[in-house]
Amino acid sequence: MSSGLTDLYQEVILDHSRNPKNFGAPEESNRQARGNNPLCGDRVSVYLTVEGDHINDAHFDARGCAISIASASMMTEMIKGKTVAQAKSLFDRFHALVTSDAEGEADEDLAELASLSGVRAFPTRIKCATLAWHAMSAALDGADEDVKTE
Ligand code: ZN
């Protein structure tokens, strides 16, 4: 494992992957979508409870690498209580953070997600980090179907 990849697994990522928040399918939800990242073997299901314009609850179920699980865990924590528009805006900014070549500062709203910015040096890992977000976005759009990162 290169030192770059070691840096990638910062403590915050390991914490979330070992003790993921909002993990497991909830008894109730009204939006869901699945994501599949065949490059790494990550699979994630995102379950949302959306009332009007607000995401009242968010859970996920996943099998995959530490990065995919940590990102999903952070995501469910962050989007809970947000509006649909706010959640989509977070995704846009997070996507820019992990794909941008610039060493841009993460804005404050991204908080722990900044720990995932290390993936930008590893293109295949970007898909791990964004998988749950693509699924969340699909769930919000009402597409109850598999999302592929390709
Ligand atoms: Zn992965």
C-alpha cells in the first residue's frame, strides 16, 4: 500500500466505515435507490423519508470498501433535515471537491466530507466516494432503480 493510499484512509474515514451511522434498511422509507460500483464491488442502497420538500430521515445499507461506506455514512448524517435542494447542492459541491484538480478548500458545509477529498488522486476511488450520493440523487428523483457509476 503506497503512502498516498494510506493517507486516503484517514481516521475519520475508518471511524465511519467501522461504525457507520444510519446503517441498515429502515422499517419505513418512501424513496430508495441502489448504487453499484462494479470496479470495486461496492453496492449501496439508500433509503429516504421525504415529506414535502424535506428529507426527514436517511439510511443506507451497503457492502463495499471503507470509502464507499464512510461516504454513505457521512452523507446520511448530513442530508437528514435538509431540503431536497440543499441535499442536491451538497452533492454538487462534494462532487466538485473529489473530482477537482485544484487543491480547493472544502466549504464549511462539507465538514467531514473533506476527509474524502484524497480520492481525487485515485480516479477509481472517486466512484467509491460518490456512489451513495448518486443513489441518493436517484432516490430523490424518484428513480427506484439501480444506479451505476459508469
Ligand atoms: Zn470502493
